[in-house]
Amino acid sequence: MPTTEPSKQSMSEAEVSLLLAIHLISSERASSDVQVALDGAQVKIGDNHHFNVVEFMQARDWQQEQASDRWQCKYTNAKFNRSIVVHSQSGQGDVTAELGNGESLLVESKKGTLTNSKSSSEYPLIREAIGQLITLENIPAKVQLAVAVPHGERFVKLAMRWRNAPLILRTGILLLTVSPSGEVDGW
């Protein structure tokens, strides 16, 4: 079961997506490079940096394939024969990869809190991600759809409950929770 860092209050969408990508490679679920689409506004608006992709990846032993000032690039890790390609193209899913079973994985990621707060944003965030997945116009023939959210208490409770909802079961959508340590629950 994933654990959370006691001092961490929330995770950004970029963090959820990148940790899931690292998990896909380190767990050998991915049989291809993993593509991660980040909206530029998640990273930087003007001179205001929200999330430093390069530092985040370097802290986890993932390096830019070619040194660059840009965060959109291919990241490699000497321990693995797969790479993570970070780009800013929208409409393709937040995380995509080919899986060992021949399916294409297409994930919508959402940000959120790890601790309980007065607001209850978890419910609409998961619903929004499910809606994004089921309204995609172009999907591969053999696809595994998934939602990835932080492994916070409310997200975990919702994911556990909704994994057994009749239409979630029928569509096969996975509800994954991602911890700050990179553990993923919900496969």
C-alpha cells in the first residue's frame, strides 16, 4: 500500500504524471518509452515557476538525454532501457505507453491533496478525469484507460468505492492512486 510523506500536503498534476511514468518503467509494465504531456502552465507562467521538471527528474536519477534549458525532452536513467519523453502536446492523454500485454495505456492525471482539508475537490476531479477519458474521439484499438490521482485519504476512499461501480467495471477504467514516493495502487 502506498505511503505518503508526512510533511507533504498535496501533489501537482505534473508530479502525479511523472511519478506514474517512472513507476511504469521501474515496474516493467511499459514495453515502450513513456510519454508524459504537461501543460506549460503547470510548469511556468511568465517568470513564476510552479514545478521544476528537470530538478524533479534529476532527484530521481532521470537525466535529460541531451543537456538543454527546456523541460520538454527525453529523460533517461542508466538503470532502465526505457525513457520518459516529456512534451506539451494536448489531447493525447497525460501519460501514455505501450504495455507488455499489447495494450496502449492512456491516463488522465489530476492534482490534489494528500491530507484532509475543508474543501472536497477529490470527487469532481476524479469525475472530470473519467469524463475526459470516455469522451476521447481517437483511441487505440486495444487500450487500457486509467485515471491517476494522488494517494490521499479521500482519493483512496473514492477510488476503492468507484472501482466496483458497474460502468467503471464495464469500461475497464483503472482508478490509480500515486504516492509521493512513487508507489501506485489500483492495478
